Amino acid sequence: MLTQKWQTSERKYRVREQRDFTIPVSDGTKLNSFIYRPDAEGKFPVILGVCAYSLEDQVAPVMPVGTGGIRGHMEAGDPNFYVSRGYVHVILNVRGTGNSEGFYDFLVGRETQDTYDAIEWLAKQSWCNGNVGMFGPSYFAMSQKRVAAMNPPSLKCIFAMYGFTDVYRDLDYHGGILHHNFRTRWIPKLVNLRFKNRIKEKLGEEEYRRRIHAALQDPEVAAIPALVDALREPDRGRNAWIVEPLVFPFDGEFWQEWRAVGEGELKIPAYLGSCWGVYGIHLAGDTRSWEAWQGPKKFTVGPPIYLDRPVYQYHYESLRWFDHWLKGNDTGIMDEPQVQVFLDGGDGEWVEADGWPLPQTRWTPFYLHENGLLSEHEFWPNESKTVYVDSAYERGSARFQTPPMVETTDICGPMVLTLHGATTDTEVLWFVQLLEIDPIGKERLLTRGWLRGTQRRMDAARSRPWQPYHPHDRREPLEPNQIYEFNIEIRPYGIRLRPGYRLAIRIAGHDGDPPTHHLHGIGSGHVARQSSSRITIHHDTDHPSHLLVPIIRGNRIGTFISGGVITT
């Protein structure tokens, strides 16, 4: 890649492969890796990737396909690309996986220290120039963010897109609602897994069994056969990893050690980002990382399709990043705007800025009205309520939609739905879908939000008008038929709504229809209430339920309830 002012490293080296290469760490454990080096004399920067997956699969010579459950773990990037351009590419199995020694501990315990040790060991090898970078999405990115907080002297930059940072909020409990399907699908991907039951060791046998018994008594959990099977036999196979979040239903000390950006000085140059499609796992952590990072940084959010597997996208972008920080080759990447986000729904355009949320954002309240209207219009006197049933026998919902757009309107950023609601039960689960409606009425799911009603309490100091923060540290039962205010975070999205298109929300007590593809599948798979209740959404002058919409362009006049149709 080149311009009139700069060019990236030339493609000129052949690749030398060495499989099952041992890297020692400070406690004496030996970790297994695959190393790819230029077939030439000299010292080169190292690009390190760390994972718990099959190393053979990372370099499988197969044609990439769209992301999915079968190939979702093939994320290391292409060694042939980096090595041919003058880098050493190392792919490492964390302890307790593959042929690495020790016991697996899922990002905590010794794992991050091991990565630190591996970085410093690699930097001292005769074929390394002393500079190390890191690459890869998902598990690879999570590892990068964690070790970057320790600031290894030889780690000069990371390229860490698609990496959640809060296991409670991003993975296991969306809005305080148990998200169970990802762990059950992901754990089998961990290669040659060896582990100890760390939770039983932490709690002791008696307390561990007490918590398992309590989880089995929860009707929401008891309705999911895979969870019941794991709870009944927690020591069988890999069940301990499924049980783990079930015995810690609230945020607190246990979950704190998985906060990748909560501790440490985050000063290592970081290329961060995500895509709109991974709202169910990575996106929130990626925006959180951007806001917390103190060192040089870039942030990119791409189209809602994740990355092909095996991963090869972003290779030239990452090469510009690595050339700059690992070779001192000015590729112009730091002269460009810090933030680049893709707008879905239009002509495939990108928006550039130097901040996130985008500085030009105008958060505009769209009020929920009777008859399913979503509009900036103020409430009319005596507006009626909206009611639906939530039951294992009848999963109702409520939908609110804007009039058709008259102006092309760009929406991009975080948003929040404020609901004034009541239930006949002592609990309510809020599931919110943000939808695009095309001119013929066809729906397309964009993103989602969730909140357990009894965990509605907000931390005002950590909340923003467009992004509530809930501590999720306890439940406060609801009084039946009493009206409460619920502030529901909707995961960010970026879309261009063309004339004739509408924005809509669907509110329910469950995931909704079966997912249409893998990414929506990651965003679903939650528990639901097993008791029957009637849910009432109040929307009137005294109960101003509304969606706060981040508009970055258009909608200057506002929507037309008429749809822009002139009457005779």
C-alpha cells in the first residue's frame, strides 16, 4: 500500500514456519506457540497473538467465509501477510489449552502475566529488534487490552478490535438478564482444555453447593435444560464454566478481575474498534476502551458483518499501524481523524471525527405515543396506555415507529430508552429491539437493549444522559401495578435512514423471533420470566417515556406525522 507521501513495508520475504515452539514464562510453565519468521538474516518486530483455540485452525489454508459458529475461532490473522513484509508472527496458546502446560483460567490468574512474560521473552530473541505489537479480534483483543494495562516495556502497540472488557455486562448478564447461550456454544471451542474448578476452590464445597441449589430453584434458570444439566453435574466435563456465572448473579468483587480497562495506566498506543453487528458481545467493551484509553489511539466501527474467518480484513490498516509504531515508518496513519465509523443502510459511507460519541451528535427525544407512534411531538392530553402480556404461554410485545422519513437522516451513537412502566408481577424483564422499517413495511433488526426491572437502580455519577450505568449489585422487588422509571441502554448503532424509511422499537419480555444469522444469535439466548403478567407502558405528560436518538445529520425540520403527504 502506498500514496504519494508514504508506503507500507515492502512484500519481499519468504516465510519460515516453526510449529510447537516453546516459550517459557516466569513461574516455569512452558507455553506452546507457532512461530513464523522471514527467511532471512536480521532483526524484525514481533506481532503476537494469544488465544485458547487450536493453533492449527488459525493457519488452516482454507478460503475465508462469513463469520459463524463453526469458524468463529479462526482469528489470528494471516502470518504470510505480515512475515512477507518483514515481521515475525507468533501465535500462542494460553496455559491450560492446546499443548501449553498449566491450568486454564480465562483471562485472569496467571494468564495476563504469562502474556507479559512472553512479550519480554520474545523481545530478547536474536531475530527480534526488541519491539513487539499484538493483533487479533475477540479473545486475541481481550488479551491485548489486559496486558496493555500492565505496560510491558517491549510492547509498543496493540491492534485490539472486537474485545469485550466487562464479562458481567458484555457477556453473561445483559442489563442484569442472564445470557446463557454464548458460553454453552463457545466452551467446546477451547482446545485440549485442562482446568481446576476455581469457583469451588474460592467458595468452598458447602457454599458452592448452596449456590448451585439456589440457581436450580430459579424458574428462569430451570427453564433452560442445558443449564439444569450443568448445575446437576457441575464436575462433569466442562460444566464448571457454564455454572460459574449462575452462582454469581450480581456484579461485584468476583467480576471485578475481568475488567480489562478498569485498572492500570492505559498508555500503550491502541487501535480499537468493532462493528455494529457485535452488539451482543464486543461493541460495548470497544466503546468503553476508547473512552478509557489514555495513550495514542484510533477507533473504527465497521459494517454489521464482523470479519470473515479465517480473519484477513484490516491487514493493511494494521500494517500501517505496526509500521508506524514498530518500525518508525511514518505511514500517515496518525495524521488522519481518530474515529471512523461506517453508516449502515445507505451507500456504504464512512463518517470521520476526532471523538466518540461523535461531536456533532444531537440527542433528540422521540416520545412513545398511543397507537404505536414514535415521534418528537409532545404528548396529547389523556393519552392511553400500551399493554401487553408476558407469559410462557403468550409472549406479547409493543411496537412504536416513527413516521416515514422525509429528510435523509443519519443516526449514530449510543442511545437510551426511558420507560415508565408497571407490571402485575414483582419483576419485569425489558428486551428492546431497534428496527429499521423499509417503505413496504419490512423490518430489519439493528441492535438491542436489555434491563432487569429489579436491577433498575442507576449510579448517577457513572451515568450520562445518553448512557445509563446500573451497578447490578442487588435486586429491589417491584410493587405490582406501581409505576417505575426504567432507563434502558440501547447498544450503539450507525445508520442512514433514507426518505420513506422509519425507525422503530419493539419492547417485550423475551428475545423475540429466532435469530436470522449468527450475530443476532449472539445477541439473543437469554432467560425469560416463567410467570404470567400484564405489562403496562405509560406515555403521557406525567410519564414521558421516550427514546433518546443520536442524530448526526438530517432531521432538521423533524419528522412529519403526515409522512409529508399534502392533503387536498
